[in-house]
Amino acid sequence: MDVNGRHYRTIWVKKGDSKVIQIIDQRKLPHEFVIVDLKTVDDFNSAIKDMLVRGAPLIGATAAYGIYVAALDDDSDASLKKAAEKLISSRPTAIDLKWAVEKQLAALKNSKNRIKTAFETANKIAEDYVEMCRLIGIHGVGIIEAISKKKKGAAVNILTHCNAGWLATVDYGTATAPIYEAFNRKIDIHVWVDETRPWNQGAKLTAWELGKHGVPSTLIADNAGGHLMQHGMVDMCIVGSDRTTRTGDVANKIGTYLKALAAKDNNIPFYVALPSSTFDWKIKDGVKDIQIEERGSDEVKYIEGLHEGKKRKVLIAPEETNVKNYSFDVTPARLVTGLITERGVCRANEKSILNLFPEKK
């Protein structure tokens, strides 16, 4: 995607120094655009855990490069296993993290030149994510086109949650891929952007990247979504996923479940966009079996923003307040209209999913 006329991905090899991987520090957006060098496994672990990078596909790509950097330091089995365990434990819910690390380890198992193999595998994982997201856009845009035709060309109002844009992937995004494709095809669209407490990824990231691309959007408080749906102001919802079961249950940013309930009550289609790497083929009951990450209380008690040109962190609750900070919730498959993948669109049930991915039967 473009930032001020220049194309960026979210992660790349530093020009002139292939031992350094560069990322955009997403904690600084939208007020600062800061590029960070990652040189050690600890750098990668911190980048994932502290949310310099976030979003399931980007976490996966980052972890893949983390294994490459680990191999640069020590490519022994013991060292790579230790690095893999550290990276996988950095954030427990997003399945892409484990998927990418295991893909690296499998490639390295019988390699005679592990550094070269790790570098090539990491690059391939990143490129594969780009292509998967591009195809999600191609398959998903038909849904938007159909709504546009039904509305005789009037604006299609799309509600999304959190940031499932190019900032959450390597490029294109998941939930935003069909949106960008529709915009590029001159379809009249408008996006309702949930602020997404407590990290405000919608306000900070989705609003920023849509604005940079020129896509019309409006920021709303998280709890306004149901009201908009009741009054016919939402035509469809598209969200991303951090882990999806083989039966179609979807773990995504906290608050997604509530949006799905409101969409169901108002007969509004609710789609989830995800690459196949985000499926957890081993589990069927998302509510029971998906581990939900809990994060620190300060993320809820404090809020950060710009005041008179300076970034400020402000306490918004009594300091002694008890906090539970669940990062994700699970939307049962019965509330999901369809899944948009790189292979096409399917219903959120095991039979339909396996029709797209027969090798997983």
C-alpha cells in the first residue's frame, strides 16, 4: 500500500544488509511513522509481544524472519528449537505464528545450508501472504459488487472491526482486500470504522490506512455498530480472524462477537476474510478450545493520543481499579455468513470449508 506516495509493506529485508529485517512500529501510528530494525530473536519476540507488529498474517511473517535471524546466530537444532519456542509463546491466540514457525522448521530439517534456506523460506512466506491477500480481494469483491448492483450504484456501507488491513498482513489486508479492490474498480463504498478499544487499532490504524488510500470512511465508537445496523446504515460486515476452526468458529479481536450478534439480528451479512494459514485444522469447538490471550491492565486503564503536538498517556480509570483485559472473543459459525479465502468464498461449516480445502479432510 502507499504512504504519502511511496509503496510500503509491513515487513521487509533492509536494503544493503540482509541480516536486518525492518518493520513499521505500529504503536507509533497514526501520528509518527517509525521504521524499526530487528536483528536478534529477542527483537522479534518483543516486536510481536509488545505489538510493534500485530495481525495474524504479519505475526506469522515476522516469526518466519525471526527464525532466519536465529539461524544467522546459531543454526543448530537446539538453538532453533529454543528460538521457535520463544516466538510461538509470544502471543498464544494467533495460529499463523505457530504455522509460520513450523513451516520454517520443516524446511530447515534436512537443509544443508540452513541460513540460505531460512532466508528463502521467510521470503516465500511473506510473498505467499501477499498473494493470498490479493486473492481474498479478488474473491471478496464480488460480494460488494452484488450489493452495489442491488442498490443501483448507491454507496455500499461496510462495517469492519479492529484492523485487518495491510498493516495486519504484509500487503492488501484480509478484511480490507475486497474493500481496496472495490475502490480500485470505482465501486461507490463507505467504511464504518470501529475504534476498537482498548488498543484503538480501528481509530489509529484502519482509519489511517483507508485515509492514505483515499477510501471514504467514518470512525465510530465501538458500541455504535448495532445502532447503525438497526437504522439500515450498514449493508455488510467484513472482519478478519486470528484463528478459525475447521467448523467455522472465528476468534478475532474482542468485540467481534457482539458485532456478529447485531448483524444476525438485523439480517446483515457478516463475512470473515482470512488466508488458509489462519485455519486451525485440529479443533472444532472454538469457544471451548481456542486459548484467549489476556494482556496487561494498563491497556484498559490508560489511553494514548496527541495533545498540543505531543503524545500523551492518560489515566482514564481509578488507578486501583481491577481490570480483565481479554484480547479476543470467539464468534460461533452460526453467526458467520461466509468465509472469504484465497481459494474462494465458502459457508462457515466443516463441509463447505473442506470442499475448498479437500486435502484437510
